[in-house]
Amino acid sequence: MKRITGPPCTKSFGCPKGTIDQPHVLHSITLQAYRFYRECRAVNSFPQDPWVRWFAVRFREVEDVLNG
């Protein structure tokens, strides 16, 4: 079946991932924090730091929503 219109990411409103010109991406600091969270979660050892805890809670909430 031939597509009548282009994919949503090519439209001005975009899709959940943004548009081709302006994609929705994590800030470099947030990406670094997420990688650290994944590393800590993999070994089940988190440092006792308020910022690490704050980010860990937020990342876990998002993962729970995405994983249903």
C-alpha cells in the first residue's frame, strides 16, 4: 500500500520523538545521569547522594510508565 502522506516526524507538529529538524533528546547532563543510574541499578549499589536519589526516582518512574 502506498503512503498518502509522509511520516508524522516530517510534519510541523512532529511525533513524540519531535521532528527531523528539532528532535526531542535528553540534555547531555541528563543522559550522563541516566547512564550512571543504569550502571548503579545493574550492580544494585547507589551512592548516598541526594541528587543521585532524585534522578534515580525520576528515571524509575519513567521506566515504570514505559514498561507498563
